[in-house]
Amino acid sequence: MRILHMCFGKEGGAERFFVNLVQAFDRRGGIEQRFIIRPNRTWRRHIVEIGPTIENNYNYLSLSRWWLRAEYRRIIRTWEPDVVFAWAPRAGRLQQKKPEGPLKIVRLGDFPPHLDHFQNCDVIVANTPAITEHVRQLGWDRPSTTITNFARPVRPEPVQRHDFETPEDAFLVATAGRFVPRKGMDAAVRAVSKVPGAWLWIMGDGEEKDSLHGLVNDLGIADRVRFLGWVDEPVHKFAAADAVIFPSRHEPLGNVVLDAWQARRPVVATRSEGPGWFMRDEVDGLLTDIDDVEAMAAGLSRLQSDPQLREQFGSAGHARLQSFFGEDAIVDAYLELFRTKTEAAS
């Protein structure tokens, strides 16, 4: 099987899962892969070692888009992929009706406002049922299905706290994500500020970086907050923490929760779309209403005072990860989709 991937994402959970799935396909064997990606990504090295890669921003206002569209047609004509796999709407826009032949799919990890970019796609794959239902309500009448994510299969190796000037005996909370309003990083900072003695590691970067630093200073907790920057593999940082907070206001899935469960760490998350779907409150973690800082702080305080509860939620979350988000099951679902649709077209 031959798959051409197109991914113009930047840095985040969607891009991390893109790399995860590409590597899983490579481990499965019998699959050739090629790529069109945005230039200068931190995850580039994981891609180029698997297959030939073209780097282009696919800026709709740039003349280079015409060159890239020609390259797209050339690859399909000369390499003859079975599947052209577009990651997110921007890549879906590059799909072309002609030449015919490969299965053209677009994978969505968020709720699109319209279907304009998917007119040349055969199938929409969403990572949650809510997104699948959303595109149907928008009028999508071609095949669509839900195939969720899996966490990168790595062995968690806790980093040393002293490398980040953090006491070994502190109650350490960790979080990760882009510094944008929808991720609710400000709510995480406010919640931790209400838990006496709690420390916070924040992984990520983005437009709200300066305001988050200002908030930390205003709340008087700068001495126990560490900004770690963008982290390629957060699971090792989570493994060094006592708990993970996931405060998103809007979250289609929530890869941070999966990484925390991989590290067997308890999670306090909001009832945003993704965690509200797959997390079980008081079973494999704690769920709070969105922006309920007091409830987040109360959940962290419970975990701070009860090591046994931390272990209970961490073990239950890890079991949930293995049963609900297993790599083999997700890869099998994609390959079955590819084979079913390509065989039907032949």
C-alpha cells in the first residue's frame, strides 16, 4: 500500500498524532509513505527518515501553490499512491478531483466551520463522534467515520526535577498545550495558585506567553511555576509530576490526557468535547465544568492529600488508554478503511 500524506500543521497535539500514525504505519510494514509538509517543523526529522518529503507552506496567496499542485499531480501520476491522506482543512484544499485513482481522505481533529475545503475528498475521518456528526449536520453526504487517536508508545522516563529547580518533595502539577485562549492555560495557573505548596510545569508556547507570565507574577507564584517551552515528548515530564491538569475550553479530543495516562498520572480535566466523551469522572480522573477554577483547585487538592487516589486514577487511566486507544486497533481501523474504499473503487 502507498500513502501520500499532506500536513501543513505547526506544533501541537494534531501534529504529534500525525507523526505517531506515520511511525505506526511504518512499523506495521508493507506500507510506503511520502509526505508534503510545512517547512522547518520540529517533528520533520521523524518524517524524512520514513519517506521522500516535499516542504511547502501551501499559502493560497503565494504563486508556489501552483507549483505544489503540479507536484501533487506528478506524484499521483508517477508514484500511483493508493491513498492521499490530507491532515486538516488546509491540506484538504490541496486534494484535486483529477487525476482520479487514489482514495482521497481528509482527517479532522476539530470542528470545521464549513465543507468548502473538502469538495474533492471521498471520505472524512474524524477523531471523535461529535466531529463526525458535526460535518453531517453541515451537509456532508459522502462516507464519514470516527477513528480516534492513540498515545505514542514510549516508556515513560521521569526527568529530574532538579533540572528545573523544582523540589523533589513538592506536589507538582503539569500541563501542556498551545498558549491560546481555547486551551485555558490561564485557568490552570489560577487553579494551581489556590493549592498551597503546589508547583506547576507548563509546556508549550504561543500568543498568550507574555500574558501568562504576567498572570503568574500577579498571583505571586512565579517562584513555583516553570515554563518549559515546547516539548516534543511531554510524557517524560508528566512522569515526573504528581498530577496533570487539562483546562481546555474547547478540545475536540485531548492528546495531553492520553500522554498523562501513558505516564500513569491522574488527570483533572474540563468537560470539553473530547475529555467529556472518553473520560469517566471519579473512575479514571476528575472532570470539572469549563472555567470552574475553584473545582479544578479542589480536584488538585484532593490529589495532593491522597497519594492512594493518585495511584488509583493513574492506573485506571492507563488501563483506559490501552483498551480504548490502542495503537493496533487504530492502525487496523485505518487500513480497513483504506482497503474497503480502494477495493470498492477498483
